Amino acid sequence: MKEDIIEDLLIKYILGEANADEATSIEEWIGSSEANAKHFQQVKFILKTSGDLAQKSPLSEQQAWENFKIKRTASPAKIKFIKTTIKWYWSAAAVITLGFTAILAYYLVNRQNKPGAGWVTAVSQDRSIVVNLPDGSVVQLNKHTTVRYAAEFRSSRKVSIDGEAFFKVVHNPRVLFEVNVGDVFIKDIGTAFNVNTRHGEVEVIVESGSVKVTRRAASIALNPHQLVRIRPGNTALQMEKNDDQLYQYYRTNEFVANHTPLGRLVKILNDAYGSNIQIRGKELADIPITVTLKKESLEKVLGVILLTTPEIHRMDSGNGIILTK
């Protein structure tokens, strides 16, 4: 692929905006050489840095860009451009390493987020972040999550998500709040709920208020302590009771299980720690666990679970941890 096409696709891929074919092409390109993999990490670093700084900068996009040009003119010897034909974000890489990060990084993010651009994108990397929406609603993103919302948000409160996020929505009877995940739509008037799109399914848990979840011809209303899990083949939506507070862990730094099946607790732990804990046998996976754990090291968390549930035993393998009876 041509260099300019590669760079455009890399940006789309990191922001979660690439389609399936584009994502496959980029993954093959990254894996084809060490230089390509390094190139990918550089782009990812620039976007992460610019995203962090964009939330803090008081400058408008135009002010940031004009200030950068003035500083560049005043100190030309300090800036080393990698290639004269390379795009603006590669010029940014050199600038970031030489002290102009706050100015240019803010510009890089806001070039796509300015009014009229259609959508604003927020991306979390290795930690949870909080995004304040223009209507006063608040979204807390779990790590490795992308949220996009309409630039003209007050008249169109539409949000899309890839990953996991908790929404605390401000009531506005004139403009409904809508979260979109593929062909699943979650409509809300004013409430608090969690959306998780990982593991090949969409999980919606309501903490307060109520939401309406729709997929094609099927719809369901959820109230507090209720959830729905939607898998690709589902033709109907089924409400389930939710007794635990595990979905809150990235907000509270606690794992709260209340007669929660061990399988669900392990699934959350794997998400939280990036671990590979496996359960041997469905009977063990269904064992109910009631425990409140601080989000400390994985070793400490597993130690408490094993102490409070003696029938669970641990085996370490080269690929991770196995829990057996």
C-alpha cells in the first residue's frame, strides 16, 4: 500500500473506525516487518499523547496552530522533520519530542473534533478516563475503549461505543440520549447504565432509571439491577437480574460479587488485569461467589478467592492460570 494510504488507515484503525477489511489489511501490514510494527507504535503514541493533552489545553484549535507556527519560525534549528513529504502527524512526532507537545497535540485531536466535522472521538488507552459531554452528561471509559458522539450534541445526543463505558445521563425530555453499537440501540431519558461490547456480545446493565434496548424488531425495557446480553445470533432480547456490582470495578477499584458465578467473576478479572484465567468444568464455573475485593494485584485477589472458597484450587500453566476443583 502507498504511504499516505497506510497512514490514513493506521489512524482509523487506532481510533476504532476501520472496517473489517481495513483492519485485516493493517494487521497484516503491521505483522509483515519489525519496521512496520515500530511505525504503528509511533502513531499510537502520538494519538495517545495528543488525546491526553487535548482534554487539558485551554487553547482553541486555531490559537494552538498559530502559536505552533510562531514558535516553529522563532526556533527553526530545534525542529527536525523526518521527511518533507510526510504528513502532518509525522512532523508532530519530532515536535512532541522537542517541547511543543501541548501546542500541536491539541491541534491533532481537534482537527477532526471541530464543529461541523460530524463526530467527536474520545479514546482511552491503558487507563480509565472520564469524558464530559456538552449536555452535562458524563461518560467514564474503561481502558481500551473508543466513544464517538455527535459534534452538534445538544440537538442530537447520539453516541457510539467500542469497548466498555458507564453513562450518567442528564435528563432532557426534548432530546433523547441514544447509544449505538452496530444494530443495537440503547435509548435513555435520564439515568445511569453500563455498556460493554467486548467478548462478541453487547451487555447493558442499568444502575438507576430505565433504558429501552432495541435490536431490529425486538426491544426490551430495563430497570435498575437488570441487564440484557445480546449475541450476534439473538432474535429475541431477554432480561436478566443483576445482583453484583462487578461492572463498577473500573470506577470504584473494587470487585463486588454477590452470589455471582465464578465464571463471571473470572471474566471480569481477565478484563481488568489482561490475564488468562481459565476454569476447568462448568460445575466449577457456576459456583456462587460472595466477596468484596480491593483492586490490588491479581495475586492478592486470587489469594482471597481461594481462601474464601476452599473447593477451588489453582494450577499455573505456561499460558496462564487454571482453576480446578
